[in-house]
Amino acid sequence: MTSLTPYLGEFAAGARLTALACALALVGSLALGVVVALMRTSTMPLARRVADIYVDIFRNVPFIVQLFFLFYGLPEIGPELSPFNTGVLALALAGGAFTSDVIRSGILALEPGVLEAAQVSGLSRITIYRRIVLPIALRTSIRPLGSVFVNLILTSSILSAITINELTGVAKIVASDTFQPFEVYGLLLVAYFAMTTLVSLGAGVLHRRLNRHLHGGAA
Amino acid sequence: MRYSGFTYNDLLVLLQGLGVSVALFAATTVIGLALGLAWATLRYYRTPVLAPLAAALAELLKNSPVLVQLFLVFFGLPVLLGTDLTPVEAALITLSGNTAAFVYVIAVSAIESVGRDQIETARVFGLTRWQTLRRVVAPQAAAFGFGPLTGLLINQLQVTSLISVIGVTDLTKVGAILNVRTLEPFIVWAVIGVLYYLMARLIARVCARAELRLRAHSQWKGF
Amino acid sequence: MIQIDGVAKRFGSNTVLNGIDLRIAPGEVVSILGASGSGKSTLIRCLNGLEQLDAGSISVDGHRIDEPKGLQAARRSCGTVFQLFNLYPHMTALQNVTLAPIEVLKVPRPQAEQEARALLASVGLGARADAYPAQLSGGQRQRVGICRALAMKPRYLLLDEVTSALDPEMTAEVLDILAKLAATGTTMLFVTHEIEFARQISSRIVFLEQGRLLADMPTAQFFAQDGALAQPRIAQFLSKMSK
């Protein structure tokens, strides 16, 4: 085990890359997820159709296939993205599909009466979405969004397949260098487990904080 | 390597890859279901040491990347055990275990959804734990668990694509081969994607039909 | 003037409103009575545009609500208080009251908050302005709902069974406030089960039965022996309600 300590620096670099990729992908997923969720709950049939197709595709095709499609296919039609950027894009696109599911559920769970009260006070649609629908939907979605983030972190390990040296990529190199695959991958497993547990716990804390006013004893 | 266009041989290779993916998916699903249900039964019986251990193991498998699990089994186990492992064997072991962990969690949750009073009533009537499980809990739990199970199966189908990384010639690996040879990534990966998509839809449809059958059996038919 | 002409509303095969003609002039306090399912709440919901009409028209101060601009203007003139309060759960009482004035009327925040605090104080919730709905009792929530409607300075106040979800004690609190409001000359349209309350504060009673207007007359006349009570259906209803 101690023979792995010289590699600590590289592992740290890999972990940083994983964290960066996941953080960026999370932001992308959230933005995309909100837009798609709004499209899926909109009254325009075209918007709903397009959004439904997007979610359908990204939920039923393996991530690695999506990744290869972007990595090998994108350069053909134009943008030459670095492997890292391609990876983040792929993660964000896939994450967006799952995030939209969560946010859509949050929007649909809104009490219709609250929406009606907002409508009859003359608030514009945009204001209603901005001040009422989304703030409530997001608050109730924190835990499931945490699950999506966990999923992102686990999926990010697949980025090692397109030469990105995030955590798993680094581990592959170290494992073959040290001829200790069992220890290395075993530790890696535990490391991911620790990361995802932290995220889940964090989501729980955030959920409680943001929702503390929504449930309480009556005066 | 010569770069060539698509040939009819490619279709065969594609089908072969598809076959490998399907076979592995089917096998690991069956084994995973059996293992996972056995796991959950352990928990139902509250066996002192095994149950919490099983729960911990399930958590670990659920919350770590499948790719890393594959590497651990394929690269790590041989070094530990001294035996060699073929990619297919490693894939079988890893995916079965992974599926089992998720089945375990779904089963446990489904069993918990069956009201406490159901179990108590059964015990009061003198049914043994096994009889209670079999006659009272399991049928109702199955109804609860069906939805999550369908989602799990579709997910595990996509997970099989990762076995290409450790060298199994599944559908994804065929895609990689064709991609390199024909240099038509768009077409190749689109086709691969469509095939996976169609398989996923097929599974969804089969499960929906099975669920209807299941419900039909347990419907109250009246006097 | 609220003008309701020949309004009809169907839900599937169920005709809930069957040709309603009604006028509400400024300053009137009108109570709509009737059995459950008679269409009372639906009428209010048609008024503030929450339901589409199948026939007829409604206009508020000349603005027809079947036109988008008209509906907007109508909604500005009408404040609604709901049976289930419908407060924004993620906002404090104060924020609930100030949201529409700030966003729709463009009132500057400090002024909106000042007016809101005054409103809340007038209903006895001065100290609870920064509480969240989950921390308030039913009666308190409804009082916030009333303030929220009043903050827009509406010409007409629509109240849809606003005490039906409250226990007797809280009902009394809220009715008290509504009686005071009526006395100030605010135009109010009540849908209510509280017959006694309606009798005491309304200037006019409207009785709805299976989507039709059975009676529409000043209060005193309604409760007179030869008034609406002469109609057997109404007499039956009133006797049931006062048991």
C-alpha cells in the first residue's frame, strides 16, 4: 500500500480533474435541465415533442456510445473540442436529460392553487416561473438532484476512455506501473464511494436548509 | 490497416456484437436477479452478521463506477487469486454483482412498502416467516418493485457497453472497430446508438406487458 | 360594474352554469348562496379567468375577460381570496403581500413593504410579518390571503368560501375582518355557507341552484316571508343550513 504514496500527487491531479469536469457538467446539466423541463411542461406541442425526444435518446443510449459519437463525430462537422471539453459536453447533455426529469416532477408537484393565486394577481408568465414555479420546484428537487450529481460523478469515470486523465485514467496508469491493480482499483472504488456519499450528505443538508420554512409547526 | 467502406461482412460482425451484448445482458440479469433476491431475503430474515454486511456491500457497489468495478475484477482479481480471467468471465462476475446490488435495494424497498400490518396479521394466523414472505409479502412487493425494476433493466443494458473497454467484443467494441476502419464515426456510432435504443425500448415494452399480466392475476375478480 | 351575461360552463357532460345574468355595482356586498355543486365557486373562477366560458360573456368595468388585454385589466381590478389560502409557501407573509404590488404595479419596494406591514397589522398580524405560511395557523394564513388581495387595491374583492377550511374560532376571526371591510364600502362578492354572516353584512343575496339563478334580491327581501323564502327549494336549503 505504501508503494502507492509516490503517486499521491498524480491521484490528486486526477481527482481535481474529475471534480472540475463534474462541476462544469453539473452547471450545464442544471441549465439544460431547467430549459428542457420547461419545454416538457409547456403548452406548445412542438416544444414538448422536441424535449421528449431529447430525453428519450439520452436515456436509452449508453453514455460511452454518446461520448464516442461526440469525440469522433464532432470534429467531422466542425468544432475541434479538446477531449476534456468533449467529455464535459457529453456529461452535461446526458445529465441534462435526467435533471429535466427531476425538475419536471418538481414543477408538476406544485399545488395548482398556488399557481392560480399567482395568475389572478396579474403576474406575468415569466414572473410566475421566475418567482414561484422554479424556486419551489428546485427546493423540492434538491435530493433527487443530488442523485443526479452522484450519477455524474460515477459516469465521469468513463471519460478515461477518451484519454482524459481524470481519477480513473490516472488509476489505470498507476495500476500498470506498480503491478498492483487490486490495491489501486480497490482504493479507487472506495474513493468514489467516499465522494458520492459526501455529495448525498451534502444534498440532504442543503435540502433541509432550503426547505426549513416549507414545513413547520403551526403557530 | 486499409480504410474501406462498409461491407456486408460488417452487418454480420454487427449482429455478432449485438448477440454478445444481449447474451451477457440476459445472463447477468438472471444471475443478478437471483442473487439480489437472495440477498434481500437474507435481510428479511435479519440474519445477524450477513444482513448488515450484505447491505454495506450493496451500498458500495451502487455508489461506485461500474467501469472501476470491471477493472478491479478483470485486472485485480487474477493478481489476487493467481488465476487468469477472460474478459467475458470478468464481465459476467462484475455485472451480475452490480445488478444484484440494485435488485437488492429495489427488493428491500418494495418489501418495506408492504404494510407492517400485513406481516403481523400473517404471523398472528400462524404462518411461518417463509410462508408470509412467499404468500403475503412477495406478491405485493413484486407489484411495487416492477416500475423500478424496469428502469434498472434498461440501465443495466447500457452498462453492458462498458465491457468493451476490457476487450469483450460486444456491440460497442464492434462500433469501435468499424469506426477505426471506415472512418465514418457519425454513421457507425449513430447505428450503434439506434441499436441500443431499440433494445431498450423492447425491454420497456416487454416489462410493461409483463406488469399488466402480473396485475391481471392479482386483480380482485369479484364473486 | 361587473357584468355577467348569459354565462354557461360545462365540465364534460355536466352543465355547471346554465345561463347566469348578474350585475355587481361598486359598493355592493353580494353573497352567493347555494348547495354544493350549484356552481357558486365556478362562477367566481370564471370571473377571474381561471375557467373558460362555454357561452356568454363577462366584463369588468367594460373590459371583456375573453380578450387577453381585457383579462389583464379585469385581474388588476379584482382581488381574490381562496378557500385553501394558496399562499406562496417559500415566501414570508410580508413577501406574499408585496410580490404583486412590486412586480405588477411597479411600487417601489420600501413603499410596498410599508403598506404591507400596515395591512398585516390591521388584521392583527403585525408581529408575524416575517413568518412563513407553514408557521401560521389556518386563520392567520387566510388573513394573509386577504391582505395579499387588498395590497393590489382592487375595486372588487372576490371571496370564494374563505372560511370553509377553518374551524369555528378562526372562522369568527376572519368574518370579523370581512365585516369591517364591508363597512368601509369595499365592493365584495362572497361565495359562502355562512348564512348568518351573509344576512348581516350583505346588501344583496343571490341564490344558485344547479347552475341557475333562483333568486337575486336585496337581503331584507330575501329573508322576508314572502321573499325568496317563498320558493320551497330555497326554504329547504336555508332550514338545512341553519340546523
